[in-house]
Amino acid sequence: MDKALVVFDHNRGQSRDNMLAQVPYGKSEVGIQIDETRLMGIISPPETAPSANPDLEVEKALKNPMDGPTIEELSPRRKTAAIAVDDMTRVTPTNTLLTPILRLLKDVGVRKQDTKIIVALGSHRAMTVREMKEKYGAELVEKYQVINHTYDDESQLEYLGKVAGDLPVWINRKYPRAGIRIATGSIIPHFNAGWGAGAKIILPGLAGEETIGRMHAHSAITTSNGLGMRENQTGG
């Protein structure tokens, strides 16, 4: 069973007939004994063949975006770039995304020393160098500046105003000061922001402590469940 979701009914009766279901857990699986009389079904995603050349597919997407400018169209700005990336708690294949992004930045004249890759940790712990190499690629980490965001270091933050009425926005100052700003991440439903990636990797990913706390408190008060909502007060 590959990447399956096991659904069972707590309201059904119990019996002695059990089955062993293998459930994905991290990079491995765990076995769970389930009463067959309570089993409603095993739901698995459809089998999808991966691209034979994911690097090329990402480059095509970057050159033909669904919305917004291309890297080439952004390039008349100052030749500095900041790329927000998620950490090891997310499944985004970041190395696959970064390779063509960095290549296109180089093509428009952005030098390695003027490119910063900022790990949008939010309030998560800092990533180790080993974890960075595993997530983003050893060669990339050795050649580029990969920086852990520090949400509780005020000297690293910049105040950008307020959103949603009175929510103060403190953001990693290296990001808004870059000429070209890029955000990466996985597009998944999120109970606060509606959807992960996009704006969410900036807020709360690159936000300060007060902003992160106020954002979550605000979402708890205004939106009880924003999963999949395209527009909401904390993520739209």
C-alpha cells in the first residue's frame, strides 16, 4: 500500500478479525492493527508517473507562469535576490526548484554572492548544515548563502506596517530589501492561511515573534477553519 489513508468508523462494533495496515510515517511506515468490522476503506492517491526531466519542467513553468512576472521581467531591478524556502518539516522538493531558479537568476545577471536563500522557519528551530544539505543539495549549500530566519532577533527584522486592522508585520529585513524576491513551497490546505506556500511562507515563515503570535491568535478569532479558502483574513 503506497501513501494510503486508512479510514475507520469509531461507532461500529468490535470483533476479533484484525488486519495490519501500513501507514506512511516520515520516511518509513508503521503498521497498525485495525478491526476489519470498523474499516470503511483504504484510500490511496492515483499513480502518477514523475517527469523524466523535472529540472526542465520547472524551468518551463518559470518562463511561462500562470500569473505574475518571469525572472527575466523582474531583472531590471537591482541585481540582488532573496529566495524564501521552507524547512525540513515540509515535503517540498526544494532542491529541484532551486536549481533552475538559480540558473535563471544567473542568466539575468544576479551573482551568487548577491543571492540569499532564506529558510522561512517561522518559529521552528534552526536547521543544521547537514539538514540544509539534505534538503537543498550539498553543492548548493556550499556555493550559496543559505540563512536561517531568526524570528526572535529584532535586529534581523523590519517593520512593514499593519494588516487585518491592527496586526503588526515584522519581516526578515533581508527579504524586502532584495531587488528580486521569490517564494517557494508546497501548495497544501492550511487551517490558518487557507493554503500553504505563496503568502504563507512570508507570513508567518519570515515573520517576527509578535507577528507570528498575533497572526495565529487573529486566525483563531476570525476564521475557525480556513482549510482551502482562497480568501480569508489571515492568508488571503
